[in-house]
Amino acid sequence: MANPKAPISATDFPAATEADWRELVDAVLKGGSFERLKSRTYDGLTIEPLYSSAREASVIAGRPGGTAWAVMQRVDHPDPAAANVQAREDLDGGAAGLVLVFAGSVSANGFGLEANSAALTRVLDGIDPRGIVLDLNLSPPTRGMAREVATLIKNRGIAPSAIDLRFSINPIGGFAAAGHSAQGWQELAPSFAATIAALANDGFRGPFAVADGRVIHNAGGSEVQELAFALANAVTYLRALEQSGMALQAAYDAIYFRLAADAAQFLTTAKFRAMRKLWARIATAAGISAKPAIVTAETAWRMLTRRDTYGNILRSTIAVAAAGFGGADAITVLPHTATLGLPDAFARRVARNMQLILLQESNLARVADPAAGSGAFEALTEQLCFAAWTQFQEIEHAGGAWPSLESGLLQRNVAAVRAARQQALARGKEILTGTNAYPDIAEAPPAVLAVAPRAASDEPANVTAPSLPRLRLAEPFEALRDKSDRILAATGARPKVFLATLGAPAEFTARVNFAKNFFEAGGFEAVSGSSRDYRAAQAAIACLCPSGKASEQELASAAAAIKRSGARHIYFTGRVAAQEDMLRAAGVQTFIDEGSDALATLIAAYDILQQKDH
């Protein structure tokens, strides 16, 4: 007889095969297609429901196991003294580095540091740059701050080689984000290379130029597009540095990467792994040593919301974990209130502490490349590498990153993915909790600092291209919620939708909940009751939410009663099939269900509200 106190081991269970699993799945599908369990990314890559272990896979060289990624904190307060206080608090609270966000840079959000030496000196007053990481977020007009930071370090008598300073020089990314430039790449390349050569000759160890994929991600692009753009930028910079006379190995080592990390956790992890493999492939093609790339992360702007901002904490936590698993060397978290204004001390502390908890309590950095050997991650990484390399070659055939922006090739490709992504959000196939699902129309927004954003400044533009927008996916739904707020402020009440129930509560509750979420995502207050309660609810529109057991006569009677009571528009939730003609005849005008275009329906509902009663 087996010892009941003996520890259980894997050998105590019968071996399971993929065929065993497939048999169980087929029983659940009951004849349905197995293909429905597969999903596809916006790049058309297939994600299987089950993978075998990739036992022959090797670890991707990057951040060593047991080495924590650098917890970075943004320094972006326009007042240098206030920015200094924030930076000191961040470092005292566990941050390992600072991102100096200058006004006008990609993630400045209308704020950012002044681009002058006096402000810089004040911001870094009393802060020893040795032992921390410094990263710069620059824009074309503030590019000269790279030299100002270098001068400040030398004036303090600190050896440049003792500083972990990433200069973030990125003229192509600036051109992509702004859509204009004072000079073309042919004119910019020599000064770009000269600036980096001067910094290297001064003894700074770099890296100096960043290939930044955030501009693609911010515009709604895909993982493959972000990787291909970053790789094309890096190769363009590599060529410029080599042509200026810098040794090819030194030029390769002078470049680092910055990618967006979002809540698509498996793709984010695979993307960061793929970036290192792609850059190593460039080294192989160039005949030089493939030193592991420095790959940094910033949590994604496009996934953040202005409603239910505490949901941003959850999304960002997933993004940080995914980037950490992918081997990111440094991670910057956009505070959860960044969409509302300049984040306060609490939001900054949350952004910092979510990383510290993952590192110090969850030990996520203990293992080097923990995704290695996972069939799913290895397959996704390889697919991303192959597809990104193909798109990189297309960019190269078009003349490189800068000409591809001038021609609009990159912008058109990103726009196609953006449209598909926005349509998925409108139809609920992609979920932003608190925005297009589970909204709270009575929520109170959290506090931000009382600092007004800067007005955008005009820049000289001799070279232009279609700009890549910086958007958040929640914006169309947020615009409707804003409209609801304005109506509330003007009239004392939000626009209402009456949810007319029919049958027993246990039978109609699912439909009521669906309709409530559907309409409140657009700012409509949902009130429910039987059809005879419609007039008292004082709602201009109504939605019939019946039991699935309701007869045609009951449905027609309820719809007709609501119509007679003066409803401007009647909706019906649920699949209707053969009942549609009968319901339309009774007064139903719009049918909503899983997969309906909620955004278009809600926009049309506001148009209906503006109609005058007949």
C-alpha cells in the first residue's frame, strides 16, 4: 500500500499526450472546428491553443539572471525645483534611474523639462549621477541637451566613464513623430555622427543613439511594425556612424533600443526577445561581435484610459511583468493618472512600487530569459523575427527608414493596423476595462498636480512627411463620456436609456447586464423596468431586454407599447433571426449583440437625442 504521507511527484500521474488533450477538447467542441481555438495577431501571426516544449531552444543573451532591470522614473515637471524634489523622492523610494523628459519629446504629454543648462543644473542639484541610470527623452528642438548633460557631468569633476548615461539621440524618431524636420537625413547624418563621436571621445561609454519603436506603437501599429521600424532606424544609424569613420563594432555598441510594453503580455515578452535576436542578426551580417543589445521599455500610452484610471495600474503591471520576462534592461512606467495631467506623488509612487514588488517580492528577475524553452514563447519569438525581418527588408528596398517616412509607406501600413484595432475595440473584440466594458459612469477622477500643459511650439519644417499620430485606443469612447458629462452639467441629468425587461429576472438578467454595459460605455445612464414603466423613466430611447422564452406576441406587444409611449428609438438585445421582421414592424429599429459596432451605435444614439420630438 502506498504511503499516504509520501510526497507526490510527477511520476505518480499517467503520461499525457497531445492526442489525449485533443480528444478532451474535441469532446467539448462537440463537432465544432478546432480552428476556432487558434487566434491571430494584427500581423496575421497564428497563436496555437497548445504548444510542446521547445527543448532545443537556447537562452537569448541579454540581462543576466539575478540582475534586476533598472526601475526608471520620469522627471517631467516643468518647474526645475519641483522636478528636483520629485527626482530625489523617487531615488530615495527605490528608483534605480531617472528619465529626463524634455518638453516636446514623444512622451512629454504637454509637460517636460525646459531645454536650457540652468534648468538642467537645478533639476540635478544634489543628485549624484554615479550609481544610477540616466536616460534622456529628447525632441528635435531639444537635441542639444545631450551636450548640455555631458557638460554638466564634466563640470562636476565626474569621470564620464563612471556614468551610465543613455543619450537617446534619435532624429529619425523625431521626424516620424513630428512629421517635419528642418533638414533631411543627408544633412542630419553628419551632425548626428559628429555629436556621438564627440561624446565618445570625451569618455562617455554610451550608448548614444536610440532606435525607438514607441512612435509606431503610439500610432496603433503592430508588434512586427514596431520591431521593423526600430531595426531600420538602428541600421540607418549604424551606417551613418561607420561612414563618419567610427569603427563598426563601436558604432554597433553605440546604439540601443526602446520599445513599448503593453498588456498583451505574451506578444510583449516575445517582442523584447525578438528585438535582441534581430539586432544580433545584423551583427552577424556585418561580421562583428553580437554584443547583447540594451533594450529598454516604457509602458504603452495607447492602452491607458482617462476613465477608470485605476485599471491603468493593472494594465501597467501586466506590461511590466511581460517586459521583465522579455529581458528588458530598464523599465519606465507611465503613472496611471498621466492621461489626466501631471501625476502627483501618489501616482508616481505607485508607478515605482509596482516594479519594486515584482522585483523584490515576486523575484521576476531571478532567471535569465525565463521564456526560453517555452513552446509558445519560442514560436511567437520566431514568428515575430521572421515577419519583422521581412518588413525590415521592405523598408530597406524603399531606401531606408527616412525615405519610407517621406513616401508615407510606413504611415500607410500602420494606419491599416490602427483601423483594424479601432474596429476591434468598437465591436468589443478588444477590451479596455472601464471604457468599452464594465464602465462606471459615476466615478470620481483622481487628483493630478495643478500644472497647466504647455502649448505646442512651432518648429521650422523644410522636410515634411505624414505624421504618425499619438493616440490612445480609449479616446472615441471617452469622447462620448465627455459629451455625457457636458449634458449632466447643463441639465442636471445624464442621457438615459430605458431597459425594458420581459419575463422572469433569472431569464433576462444577462441581457440587461449586457445592454447596461453597452450603453453606459457611451455615457448613457441605464434604468430598467417593465415596458409600462417607460414613460416614468423619462428616457428618450429604450432597449428591449426580454427573456429568451418570450413569445412573438409578447415581444411585439412590449415593443409597440414603448413606441406608443413616445420612444424616439427602440433597440433590441439578443439574436433574433426569424423574428427580426416582426420586431421591426412592432417598432424596433436597431439590434445589438456581442460583436455589434458599439461605438457607431452610441454615436448614432446621441444624434437621436438631438432630434426634436414630432
